[in-house]
Amino acid sequence: MYLTQLGLNRMDRSAMKTLSDAYHLHQTVMKGFVPYKDVARVLYRVEPEMKNGSALVLVQSPLEPDWNILTNDSRWVTSVQVKAFVPKFKPGCSLRFRLRANPVVTREGKRYGLIRDESLLEWLSKKEPKLGARFKSMTVIDEGYITGNKQNKNSRHRLNFKIARFEGMLDVIDPVAFSETVEVGIGSAKAFGCGLLSLAKA
């Protein structure tokens, strides 16, 4: 897999427009994969921290991206850092994690975003059996909603996603299942900046 950190100049009008529109940001990220006919499981997240006045976008992909199209067309891209990584996990290892997710429940065929902190924490905790990990500690920051406009020739569709950021510690229980979790992400709205599970040594 490959991990990219993009720096976007927040003072630039085009960058601000990109960061404020979920669909526009999706299109911008996918410019890195134009050379491929098809690429699955591209996950990304806008980080809460900034660096030298630039917003940071973290992108995880199974194929190596080519950011030349983006950097040649967009002067507001201030930095691009790419590295390959092959995550390997052992049972019982402890890791710090960060996840920006779209926590929702489905009732009568409709999705509803969760709001209360206890509901948000419960939403992620219930996913433990399938993730291959156990959460040791967890905090949640309600980040409100991200919006955007998806347009085609005949229609315009308004996007609206409830998001929350989770951070804490976890223990790996099943390395195989956990590796798959890292590759495919967690939850819905993965095409719009949710689902990327970032890890660091404890």
C-alpha cells in the first residue's frame, strides 16, 4: 500500500473551495489515480492539524499514485509526500489510532447520523468483533457535517454526511482480520473522506 500526505494552501481560493466541498475533494484526490483504469479502496482524510498554513490530506491507496496531474494544474498544492508501507501486525500489539468516520444507524431504510458522544462511542465499539481489534481507550470529537454537490448532465445531488473523529488505543486480536480492516476502512462514506484508520506505535 501507499500513503500520501498532500499539503493544500488554505489561503488559496481554489483550495478553500476544494476543502469545503466533499465531492470536489473526492475528484481532486482521484486525480492521483488517473493513469489506472480502475483502483479500489482509495481512502483519505483531512487532518485536523495544519502545517505551515497548509491543510493536510492523508491518502491511502493499494496502487502508487501519480500526483503530477494535480500538482501541474493546481498551484495551491504546497507539498506531496509519498511512501510505501506494508503493515504487519502481531496478536496483542498495542497501537494508537485515528479514524474519521460517518457514524450512522439505519431505521426503516433511512440512514440517520448519530450525535451524542455515548452513541458515537457505542457505534464504533459494536464493530470490534469484525475489526480484529479491541479498543483499550477511545475519545470522540463530533465534527458536524461535511457537504458537497455531485453534478452530472441532467441533475445535481446534494451530499450531506455526519462525521466524527475517533482517537485512542487498541489491541490487535486477529492480525488477518485487522489487516483487512486497515485496507478497506471502517464505516460508510469512504469515497468522501471517511473510513481511513491511521495507526502509530504506542
